Amino acid sequence: VLELRDNFEKEIENRLNNIGIYPDKEWKDGRSLPHLSKDELDNRRRVAAFIKREEKIGHDQKKATSEFIKEASYTWINRLIGLKCMECRSLIEEVITTRPEYGGRSKQHRDFREKHPDLAAQPDDGLTGCLICAFEKVTKEIKVLFDPDNEYSLVIPRYPLLKTSIEKINSELDYDTYRQDEFLGWVYQYFNSREKDRVFEEVRTKKKKISGSDIINATQLYTEEYMVRFLVENSLGAMWMEMYPDSQLRERWEYFVKDPNNSTREPKPIKDITFLDPACGSGHFLLYAFDLYYDMYLEEGDIPEGRIPEYILRYNLHGIDIDLRAIQLSALGLYMKANSRNPDVVVQHMNLVSADAIMLDSDILGEFLQEFEDDPTALELIETIWQGLENVRELGSLLKVEEQIDEVIKRQRAKGTQKSLDDRDWREKGWEDWKGDLLTALKRYYEKAAQTFDLNRQMFANEACKGVQLLDLLERRYDVVATNPPYMGHGNMGEILKIAVKVFYPKSSKDLYAVFIERCLHLTKINGYTSMITQQSFMFITSYKELRKLILKNTILQKTIHLGPHAFEDISGEKVNTTMFSLLKNKLKNEKGIFFRLVSEVNKKKIIKYLIAHDEFINHKVFIIELSEFQDVEGCPFVYWMNESIREKIATLSSFRDIAEAKEGITTRANDYYLRYFWEIDPSKLGLDWIFYAKGGDYNKYYGNLELVINWKEHGKYIKKFPKSTIPNKKYIFKEGLTYTDISGKGFSVRYLPKNALFDSKGKGIFLKENDELLIYLLGLLNSKLVTCVLNMLNPTIDIKINDLNRIPVKVPDTSVLDKINLYTSKNCNIKRSYLQFTINDSEFKQTALQWVLEKKKK
């Protein structure tokens, strides 16, 4: 894929250069290029206008031209691979596969040459014409990919590249690979792999924020097959089994989990059961949902089998993505899926929308609005849409324009009769009617612009139509919303995205995946299913307590598989921990949820299938609990594996915050300048200008990690002056206490903090509220296995927050027990300090172990 990409990008750039368009130098006037024909000059005008439109949204010439080159290259690769996939499924005559009996050409190529000898005599052997002819045959049903009239089709690669690319496609992979549903998803993943690496490198080294097209590159992640099957079977499949509990379809679903509540519902026609993937990528969820829908239609028996694929695409499946390339692949995959079921199916409509409209050209918008100058309602609605779609390329499905549209319609209905786009009474009109009127008006505007060859007005109308089609999908509510959303922390978001999610999704704005949880719930009908795979942090950490409350208040967390680390092949390490879940948007009392705990399992897919097959669920990895129990613990963490005894103690005993408080420490914003190792400093200055500094550090209990010192000259005067530095909690400076490392993959560890030391934001301080005599007891308690166990339940991540400590249950024992605990804790501290006397890079260092042994021998 990457080799094809390199070759096509070089070729497309050369073809652009040939018509006077360059990424990094001034363009030539088309009139100064005598070698171009009239058609080529017309194509140049369209391509130039298309690239200039990209410049209007903030790209410079180089970026805009490079984006066109990349998108055109990917479109051509998608087309060639798409034709190959269709051939391998016997959906079209061979146009990519070459055979010796056809003179080393494909059958379609051979036949095309016979019908068009004039084109066969051209230097390209008629191959270009043959391919364009093949595109035209399927463009009616997959226009988004094969449309020969879109801007990416205007720059045609030359014969040598087309020929070598076809040879590579035919030789590199076997026939069966091209037949796999997930094949197109891997093509998409690999095409984006370089951009993904680049974006994360820039985030790491330059602290760059992710915005624009980089959002696509950074968040694209292929969902593995078992994940898709679990999520679709336990949402769409679950809905079917609730309607028809005796259905035999369950036997075909390997990942279907029996509902612990035995829920039922009234049957309704399958035609009315809608499914949305709001971040659909290459369509993996839609493709598997297609298979379930097909079997459901067959079992229902109301629709002729030959028409089932058409019904699924027209009425059931819906997909949105901010990447046009992803929508192209989704459309191709669904087309092939439909044709594999019925080769004669006519695909008239797919509910797939690319959220990439560019809503600019305010002058043209003003001109378009003149058509409705006597209709204030229409003007308000159109302006509402344009304003709402302004940042569609970054927000995609997260746009919340539908509420504003509904408000306008509701307000105008209340006023009574208004003139509307078709002079009908506003009290009779809803979004569906109004949308149709607006699309008709835009098409009229486009046709009028086409007659005068006005490219800017044509593009304006096209982009507006795309925006209205997106809003059409966002206006609806769905029976099932299933997706693998993008993952991106708040700190890495670009300014537009960061502000938007904070305003519209305050409960979940810390990460894009959590925002999508909230959005998906909003897009789901009452009594419908939201089914997702996301990071696990929303289940536990304090930042998402309001999101958890929202989930517990409005849904039943019916089925969850807690995967933990290493769930995705493409993500290594322990930092990304994931979970799959299915939520029923309906709140009933005393409902139960089933949870599978696989955080330590390596072969997660195999274990899931085994546990589900043995659905008596008497297993230490499976938990069935009443969901109301989550509310017994402050913050409502989804600690499904917490036993009743610990849950009761957390609810009834005093807590950490009653006797102590954890505090944020210093942030210098320039550690390289203000921090040193103690051995780098003149010993005479230690404790005066340079103070020992607890900055977290490695896993270490009781004592240690005080090898750093901080420049505290003139009471930290220079740190205080440094931009964005912070010295909070000043009253705790030089106060005896404890300190801990807030992020550690090895576990939670607490150490003694002497009076003559300061502490960092990554090595937070812990201080007694009143009784300082409990300091040693607290040091022992916090380093105990019991507290580690409780913390792993309250927040099973590597990042321990202050509020996690606050919720730890604490009981001060009677004097005799307290004295024993203090004695052993003090012994542990002394043992640790004795050990550190032999550690050369520690401030406690006195001598090496060898020196100590030699001295002992002398004595």
C-alpha cells in the first residue's frame, strides 16, 4: 500500500506540474501553456478552484496542493483495489486480473480494445479508457468512489504507472485476501500509517496540538473482528432476541451474551430498526451489521429475499466519518456485500456521509439567501445551518446543530403561518419536509451555476448539499449506535475541537472517546442500544464521575468486557487500557449488569469465546451485579469486582480525607534549569539555596527518592517569576509529611517527606490535618496491600489522583494495635535508610557495601 502511495503521489504531482500547478512555487497561468487542449484547460480550472478552496480554510498553497495530491492518489488506489475486490467476488468482469489468453491483459481490456481500435492504437494500449469505462459502469451505485467527474478524477495517471500498479496488485496478494470483508480496512490503516507516526512524533517532540486533517491520522484505529462481532451481536442481536426469544439466530452468534435481566420487548418491523456508526471508518461495524440484518429479514419473512440487500442499505444502515477516503471504502464494502447476496441488486441509496463540507463563500451565501428574502424563517434556518457547520471537518458527528434547528422550527410553528420554501404552512412542516425543500433549492442553484460554468457557485452548492445530508443523519435517532470512537486526550486537541467539546460535552470533555460516549447516547432512541469499545478510564477516574452518573441515571450497563491492555495489535504497552460495553438506554430499577474481567489475559479473543460458550458464568472472571451498587461508592466508579465487604467499609468507615489531605506540589515549567542531582551542587549550599526535592520517581516504599534538589534561592524567587510556573499550597512548604509517585506502572508507593524538603506536582505531598502522631501509622497503612487493593479498585490505572486517596477507608485502631503498626513501620523506614547508605546516587549514601564489609572485618 505504501509503495503504491509513493508512486501515485509522485505521478499526480508530475501531472499537476504539467498543467502549471505546483506545491511550492508560483503557478503558471493556464493561457501560457499551449500544449493543453480545451478540455485540459477546463479540467485545470476545476482542479485549481478545488485547491484554492482548501486554501480558504487556512492551508497554505503547499499544504492545500499536497492534500489534493494525497487524496487523488488514494482515490486512484481505492479504485484499482476496489475493482480487484469486486472481480474476486465475481461481481464484475475482470478488469484488473490479467491472463495470458488475453495477451497479458484483462478480459475487459481485451474487449475494450476490440470495440475501440482507435484508443487501442494509443501509447497507453487503451488501458486508461478501459479503466474509465469500468468506473462509469459502477459509479451509479458507488458514486462516492468511482465518480469519473469529481475533481480527483481530472488528474489521470499515465500508462506506465497504471500498468505496474495493476501488476503489483495482481502479484502481491492471493485471491482469498481480496475477498475478506476486513481487507479494505487494513488498506485504509496502512495508507495512513506514516501520517499517524508523524503526528504523534510532533506531539511528543514539539508539543503540537492535533487539529484539521491530523485528527484523521491520529485517531484512526482498525477495530478487530471479535470486537465488532461482540458489539453488534450484543446490541442489534440483543434487540432481536428481546423481540423473539426463541429465535435460532442466537446459535450463529459466537459472541452473544445472554441478558442477565431476561429483558423482552414488543416486535417491530426490521425495516424500522436503524443502525448508526458515527465514526464508521472503512465500515467494519456496518458490514457485520449487514449480515445480522440479512438473517433477521430472512427469519421475519416479510420481504422477498432478492430485495433484502436494497432494504438494508436504504433503511437500516447509516454511517458518518470526517474522512472521505473512509466513506469511499465503506460504500465499496457495502456494495460488494449487497451484490454477494444478490448480484442483480440495484443500489439506489446509501446513508453514508462524509463530514468534510467546507462552508465558506459568505458572499455566495448572501446571494443564495436573496432567493428567500421574503421568508424570515427560511433565512434563519439556513443561517443556523451555515453557522453550525462551520467546524464540521473537525467535529464530524459531534456537531450539535439539530437542537438549534428544532428550536427554530418550534418557534416558527408557535407563531403560526409563515411563508416557507414551498409556501406551505409552517405548522405542517418538520425537518424532513424542510430538508427536501432546501436540497431542491440548492440543486437548482447548482444547475444554474453549471450553465454559466461558475465553478465557485457549483462547489458552494455541492458543499451545502453535503452539509444538509450530514444534518439529516444527525437529526434522526437510532435503535442501535455502535462504534469504535477516536481516542484523543484534551491536552492534545486543537483549539477549535477543545472549545467545542468543553461547551457541548462538559461531562466528558477530557477525552474524545468519552465525548463520543455522551454523543452516542444522545443519538440513541429510548430503549435503544449504545455499543462501543473505548478506553477504560471513564469507568473509574474522578474526571468522569458526571459521565458515570449520566450513564447510571439513563441506561442499563448491560454487558461489559473489560479488556485492559494489549487489546489492539497496533497498540503496545500498558498505557492504553480498553473496555467493550453495551448500554440499553432505559432506566429500570434493580437491573443487573454482567462484566467479564480479562485485564490480565493474553489471548482475550479465545477466553471471551470460552466464557460465553459456558454461560453458566460460575467463574472468577465473570461478575453479575446490581448496577445500583455502583452508587454506594463516592464518584460511582464501575468497580464491578469489588466484594461486598470492601464496598460496605468504603460506604461506612471514615475516609482518608477525614484525617489527612493530599496536596499538589510545585511545577517549575523548566526542570532542566531549576533542578539538579544533589551531587552536582556544592555541599555547602545544600539545605540553603538548594533544597531536597520529592519529585515522585520509581516505585519505592517508606523512604527514598530524594536525590534531586531544587533552586530555592531567595525563597524560590526565580521560579515564581518563570512563566506559567506554580507554587501552590505555600503553607505546606517545609512541613513534615509523606509523598507519593502519582504515575507508576509498578504500583502505589508512599515515602516519608522530611521537614527540610519540598515536593513536586508529580510527587504530591500528604499531611495530617490535626494529629501528627498518626503520620507513621498512615505511612504504614498507605503502603499496605489492603490500600493497594482498594486503590486498584477505585482507580485501576497507573495515574493515582488526589480524590482516589480521599476515598480510601481509614480506621484508627486502638492504642495497642497502633503502637505495633508504628513500631513495624518505623523499622521498615530504618531498614530502607540503612540500605540507601550503600546506594551511591542517594542522599543517604555513606559508603559502599564493600567498604562496610572490610570495616566489619577489621573490627
